[in-house]
Amino acid sequence: MIESKSEGPYGDGFNRYIECNAADVIVIEAKLKWTMSKLLKNPRATLDDNLQCITCFDYGGFSLSLCLSHKVAYLATTVNFLQYWVTNSKSGIDHQLTPLNLFKVEFLFPMYYLMLVDVGLGDKKCVTRRFVFEASKISVLKNSIACEVKSPSRVEVVMALLYKCAISVSTKGSPIILLQTMNLR
């Protein structure tokens, strides 16, 4: 455990217990006559987005959902809090833990350079294009497949369209590689 009593985002500092009166924090404990697998098959359950909720399932297991503003706690603090809470629940309050240093996240997200990925093009010519889709056209696409796919995202719809077009113009049996890059921030 961290023995320091320095300023911390939860309560008055780091300690073995949360020393906070939790004023203005809503926490709901619920019991469901579901299995956890049923919830995982329907992850878009209708819960308030700003709810802290502990859900206990029939046949064992529970889920804990948190929604915090980054002004209250940043990711590293929240992950450390959850790690301590889970370990203390399983191993007892006297179990020693080393806090995670999430400012060095290489162990969670190893470096991955797209330029180092061998996509099998070799010396073949490669064509890149930039496509801009109007929001109204994406909405039309989403509505056209709404009966087949439940609540597709805009990215899913556009990527599916691009992949479908690539397949339709490729020679039969030739491999198709579709790369999608993104900024995770």
C-alpha cells in the first residue's frame, strides 16, 4: 500500500480506506436475475451514463461501472484505486501492492509502428486515396443497414462500404488488406 498521506484525488490522501463522505455521489447497488454473459451480449443496456453502479448477478459475479470527470480523477488514479480495491477484496486489507505507473504505459500498449508491418505488397504499386463522406450520406448508409446490424457506428458503416468496394473490384481469390489508422487520444 502507499503509506504517503500526500494530496490525492480520492478523499484526503492515500490510505487503506476511502476517507471521503461521498457527498453528492450516487452509487446504486442492483441485483439482476441475469448471468453476466447475457449482459455482455447486450452491452448497450439502458443505464444512465453518469451512474456509479455495482451489479450482482445470479450464479455469481458482479460488475462495477464508474463514470468520472477527468477533473475529479485521472486515469492512473482510477486504475490504481480499482486495482487496490479488487486486490483487497480478494487478498485482504494487509496485502502489499505496488502502484501502477500509467505514465509509462508501454506494458499496456506496446509500441507498434505501421511502417514496420509487412502487408505483403513488396515492390508492387500501392494506391492511397482520401475519401470525405458527408454526414447526411453516412446517415443514409446507416439507415440502409439498420435492419441487419444493430446501431452501427459511422466508422463501421464507412469501413464496410470501402471493404465491399475493394472486394467487388479485386480479382477473384486475391487477398485484400484494409488498414485503418486512428488517433487514440
